[in-house]
Amino acid sequence: MALELLQSVVDVARAIFDAQASSVFLLDEEADELVFQAVSGQGEDFLVGRRFPAGRGIAGWVAVSGEPLVVDDLAAHPSFDRSMAESTRYVPSALMAVPLVHGGQVLGVLEVLDPAQQARSSLPELDLLALFARQASVALRFLTTTDTTTGRTTGLPSRSRAEAGRLIRELENLLLG
């Protein structure tokens, strides 16, 4: 269910912004890495599961700072890590990235690569992506919880998972119209 949710998030984000690709990275705090959890578009067939240092690149900056970022010219941006982008077999020229935050904790990052020109520097578009990321973060927290005594991730009861899934599907239908 969680993987379906994340795939839905990247598919909808890619469609909304008419982008070449979209991805969700989740933060693995223990390993201090960001992990590709879902990808739509460029790289979707091989990037899921790939890891990189949590503080590296634009996604790393967004994860560490907890702030959204729009970059129209990645080649000129100091946080852009071209070698990392090349290792994914897709080097974007622009992107939008927002943190997935719940309860003040960064869970990961939602990125949209090479969005349509009209979405790139528009504050309302970034606000829309941030709103979508907030909804996805809440759903992620409902779908998985961490047992504080064992440190293991556990799912919610099936009824709660079904309800969270229903809410995400409704959000997807609303956003895609």
C-alpha cells in the first residue's frame, strides 16, 4: 500500500506540472541517506532503491533545510551535483523540490524534474506542490509508524490503511480533475 501511495504521488506530481520526471526520496536517518522510493518518467525502471548521501545535491539541501526550492537553471546553482545527476542517466535543466514533513520532521523530498516552463518560477505552483507534499506526508505517517520500543516500522491496522488509501485516491482525483 505504501509503495502504491508513493507511486501515485509521483505520477500525479508529474502530470500536474507536465514534467519529464518526478520522484520521492525518503530519508533513512540511520544511514544518513536519501533513498529513491518512487519514480515516474525518466529513470522509473531502475532508480527505485538507489541511495545517496542525505546532504548531497538539491534533494539533500531540501531534506537538510526543510525548505522548498525552485531552480530554473540547475547548471548555475551551487547545490546542483551534476555527477550525481549523470549517474541517474538523466540530467535535468530545472526542478522543483519540496520536503515531505510531518510533525516538524522531514520524512523525505518530492522532486519534479523539468516541469513545464509556466510552472517553474510561479509561487502558486510551488505552493501547490508543497500542499500536495504535505498531504502525502500525512498519508505516509498514517501508513507506517515506528514502534519506539523496537525501532521497527509497522503498519496501521488494515482498516486505517484502507482509509488512508481512500483519502489519497480522492486527493489524486481532485488534483487531476
